[in-house]
Amino acid sequence: MLRPKKFLLAPAAFGLAAVLFLAMPPLRPALQAAEEDEYYGLPEDAGREEVLAFCGSCHSLRLVIQQGLPRTEWADLLVWMYEEQEMEPLEPEEEVLVLDYLGKHVGPDSHKARLRERGILR
């Protein structure tokens, strides 16, 4: 009596599984897009590249974004990093760009807006 060859079914099952997997929509497209975005959703504007370069060299931009500080507090934090953390001071033009960007896009109002968009804050 002939026995069915089980190993012949394996490639067909694998092929079907691969087709189904590839046809599935992403499970969490917004999260996946944010993880693929090196700026974590920070809008394009003057100073964004500098924020990525200077802040992102030591910190995750997620940490930077969650602070939600006003510009004056960003400035104080930067001075603290210069004095206490031995950060190399930025050139004056770069410092203005970074602080303006952070104040505008990572300040308290923009921080609250992002929380509202996510349904965390009303």
C-alpha cells in the first residue's frame, strides 16, 4: 500500500502561509510609521535637522518630545547641559535654531496637541 508523502505538503502549506502573511495589512500602521520616522513625527521646519543632530546624538527624540517645555525652560536645560553635563556649547546661530524649534514644536501647547490627537488628553 502506498503511503502519502507528508513532506510534499509542507512546501504548499508554507507557500500559502507566506501569501496570507504578505497580504495582511500592517497591524499598527501609525506606530510602525512613527518608528520608521527618525524625527518621530516632528514637523519639517527650520531647526529640525539641528534638533536631530544635537539632541538626538545623546537622547532618543522620544525623550526630547515628551518634555513639552516652553522655550525659556529649554534654554535653561541647555545651559544646565553645558555646565553640568559637559556638553560642548552650540554655536549661537545653532542654539537659536534649536531653541526656536523646540519652543515652537516641542513646547507645552504642541505637546498637549499631540496628546489630544492620541486621545490621551481632552
